[in-house]
Amino acid sequence: MRPSLEAVLMVADQPLDAATLAVAVGRPVEEVTAALADLAREYDDQDRGFELRNVAGGWRFYTREAYAPVVERFVLEGQQARLTQAALETLAVVAYKQPVSRARVSAIRGVNVDGVMRTLLSRGLVEEAGQDHETGANLYRTTGYFLERIGVTSLDDLPELAPYLPDMDDLEDELSAMSTPTPEPVPAPDPLGEPEPELPQPAPGTGPGTEPDGGTEPA
């Protein structure tokens, strides 16, 4: 029961009362209350970096006050770190396509953006903006802090994207080249009308140009 309580409390974003925790782990409220008190004493005796508090009628993990300077330094240094190129590109997609889902941002950028979105959320540059009515996915938009950081008063002040897009003539040429099928060579007929002898075929996974183990290099 105690490991189960720890697992639930680890993902809680608000204090949970004993009754809620009892339902989660499937045990009586009295046993859960006693186990929570035992866990809190155990963390205190071991001088862990976190503690289990019963605050506002609910239980939740908190960092221990003695280590507040360490946490503060970590948070401040993280906020001062510059965004990566991937984060800036993701932020630009959100700014011009908002409200937009993570899946849509990933599709536009061609890579998974879950980690980058968490960074933008923790920096206060992006926030949730409801859910998509068709898919139920969370939507995201930029915040007032984002506008403050880039020095504009509203989204209308963002620069136009047109000057940065490729010329339409060049784009049409590329699309035309991609859509034109390449003709396959037609083999010349055998003047004698005799079928060509069949050559032995290499076994699957062998032969030149084939990597062992499905394309992975051996250790």
C-alpha cells in the first residue's frame, strides 16, 4: 500500500485527501491515514530532500524548506538559459497557428515536440487554450509573457510570413517534378524467342547492400 500511495502522490498536482487516496489504492481510509503519517515521519527521520505534508485537508509532496536555496538557484538558472533552435521553431509554429495541438505542431515540424512544449509551458511562453472539439486534443496558444519578451503588444504585430516563404514559381516546379513519374526501362525482346534462364536469387537478408539484423550495425 505504501508504494502505491507514493506513486499516486508523485503525479498529483494538488493535495489529495485520505478518502481519495483510499479509493485509488483500494484500502480503508483508516489504514491509508496511518500509512501517510508513517511515510511523513519516515521522510523526516531520513532527512529527505522532500517531505509529505497534510495541508488544506490533503496530502502532497513538497521540497524541504532547508533546500529552498538549491531549488531557487536551479529554477532561476533554468529560466535564464536561452531557448534552443528547436524550441524557437516550435514557439513560432504555435504563435502563427494558435490555437494548435501538439500533434499539429509535430506534423508541421516533422518531429516529436512533447519535450519542447513542456519547456515552453514551464517558461510561461505557452499555455493551454481548451480542447479541439473533433479530436479532444489539448490546444495551446502563446501568453502575454511571450508578447512581452518579443516586444510587441498583440499578435497582430507579428511580422508577415510571406517574405520568408519560397517563390510560388519555384514551388510549382518542385511539385511538378515530384509528381512526374519516372519511366521504367523496357527490356529488349529476345531475338530467338527463348526465355531467359532464371538466375539464382540471394537468400533474404543477404547479398550486397543489405545490412545485417534489419539494418542495424553489429555491436
